[in-house]
Amino acid sequence: MDIISQLQEQANSIALIVLNTFGTLQRDAPPVRLSPNYPEPPANPSEETINITEQPKAMSAALVQAAKKFDALIAALPLEGGEEAQLKRIAELQAENELVGLELQKQLEAAEQELKLVQALFSQASDNCLNLKKPD
């Protein structure tokens, strides 16, 4: 898998981790009193509530790990001297593309001339066959 595909996969992984983290935090967050006019929300101590303090730590560690992997992939991208070198390479590739295009155009013209010659020869051959006299 190339680096760009790996970067896309890692970005998707980071998005999934963030989505799951926010969802889990919203789902497992303890109730909060909205106003002093409302009664205190009921507390339901359970094993999941006790684990709520460790889940964000584990999820943030996973997010940091994924971000570090993403940074490592970014660092592995080939850099050829910055933007100026990239623009120079683009110009070289465009010039090469132009040369190849001209060569292909010449080959196309030569092929069209050859096709015309073959068509003329075929026409002449078919005319000769039609003009032959049948044996008596």
C-alpha cells in the first residue's frame, strides 16, 4: 500500500477514534444538575461508572498513538527540496509530456498516411479483381 493510501487509512482511523471517544464520553458521563431549582440527579454507581475515569485515558492514549503514526507517515513522504523543486519537477514533466505528445502526433500522422496507402492498394487490388475477365 502506498503512503497516500496509508495516510488516508490513518486519517479514517483517527476520525473513528475521535467519534468513538466523544460518543463514549457522552454516553457514560455522569448526570449533571442543570439548575439549583431541579432535584439532584440520581447516581447509579456501578462497575461502568467506576471505569469512566480510566476510559478517557485509554481513548486519549489511542488517539495520541494514531496521531503519532500519522505524523510518522507524513515524515516518510518524499520531499525534494521544497516547493521550488516541486514546481521545477512539474515544469520538467510538462515539457516531457509535450515532447511525447508531439512524437505521438507524428506517429499518428504516419499511421494515417500508411492507412491511406493500404486503402488505395486495396481499392486497386479489388478493382483489378473485378475487371478480370472470366475464363471462356
